Amino acid sequence: MQLGRRLFLKGGVAVAALLALPRALLASAWPEPAFASKAASNALTELYGTDQTTPSSAISLGAPEIAENGAVVPISVETSLENVQSVSIVVEKNPRPLAVSFENPPGTLPDVACRIKMGQTSPVMAVVKTDSGLFSVSKEVKVTIGGCGG
Amino acid sequence: MASKIKVRVKLKGDVAEVKTLMMHPMETGARKDPDSGATIPAHHITELTFRNNDTQVMTVHCSTAVSRDPYFSFSYGGAKAGDTLSVSWVDNTGGTDSVETVLS
């Protein structure tokens, strides 16, 4: 009886470990609370556990000074920081500030670009997560025509 | 259905520069139909995954704030000619699309 219980427990632990493994490896569930957050600091806290970022001149954020069309704003982020794990783009005055989040496995270069929508003129923040913390750089982008519909 | 993802990869040594463009409406859920006035429900890509052979090289999580017909670019190391890069996305309604390309 005792032996049976031991075996059962061990089996349970093994199964739980197997189930947990792919999740940990991929870490790829869509972080809905972060994307649903209506304030930039909440979004960062949901995504990274803290909204405290260190301003860094090692990050270069490519964004236009004036975006004529808020529906298509080209953004690029490049950094010389090492061991980058994640890069996120946060538009502070968008209804949902977290626009996009890149998960960089080791070997992938911290050099990304995409196109996002902006509802109105707002600071755009690039947040870079490395193994030594969160770093950020911010830039004001003026929007002539908003791109969030309505 | 043919894939609506376009991928261009440039190999520079062992670094692959990936540029990709995909067709997707990326509805925010805030827009209204101009005729009926009904709100158009949100319809956007949530997750985009890139694999080199079987190694995950990039995951992108998207909100509705990514532009219509999204464009992404990034680079990764450890690539060589003959490797297969696969790109796939899923959206919030369960739709998916994927494409594979061989590096050269």
C-alpha cells in the first residue's frame, strides 16, 4: 500500500515536470493581462514584474518625429546591450499602451523593426529586458491623423 | 489556400536578416462599420513564431496596435544556407497561417 502511494506520487511529479517543461521552454503564452492594460506602467508590471526601467543610451529607437498617418508608424529598436531577452514597444497614450513584444532567444540579435498604430501624439518607449534588468529609451512621436479608428 | 506571408531572408555570414510581410486586417475592435454603425469586432494576430529548422529564433506577441498587414524584421545568428526558416502566426479568432522558406 505504502509502495503504491510512493510510486503514484513519483509518477505524478514526473508528469507535472513533463507538462511544465514545454511551457518553460517556449514561454510563449500570449500575455493577455499585459496587452489589456490601459496604463503603460501596468502593462510593464504585468509583462516584466516591474515598471522600473533604467534609461539607457545603448538603445537606439528609430521612430519618425512626425507620423503623418498614425495607422502606419515605422518603429525600429536596436541595442548594444548584451544578453537581451525581450524587446517591447509601448505607446503611452494609446488606449492599450503595449503595442508589441519580441521574445529573443539566445542567438537572436537585438535588432527589430515593425509598424504600429498610434491614436495620437505620444511618447513611444522601447523597453529592453536583459539578464541585468530593464532598460528603456523614449521618444515623442507627433501624429497628424490617428490610426486607432473611431 | 496559398500562404499570405511573404518572407525575404538575406544571409550575411551566419547571420540571417529576416523581413516578413503578412496579410491580416488587424482590426482593433474600436472601429465602426460606416454603413451600419455596428462595432467591428477585434481581429488581430496574437503570436508570431519563427523557427530555423526546429529551433525557435523569435516569438512576437502582438496587440491590436500593430498596423494592418504587419511587417516585421529581425536578425539571428547561427544560420547557414540550406536551413529552413518557418514563419507562423495565430490570431485571436483561432486563424493561422504559415510559410516555410529555405535559406540560400
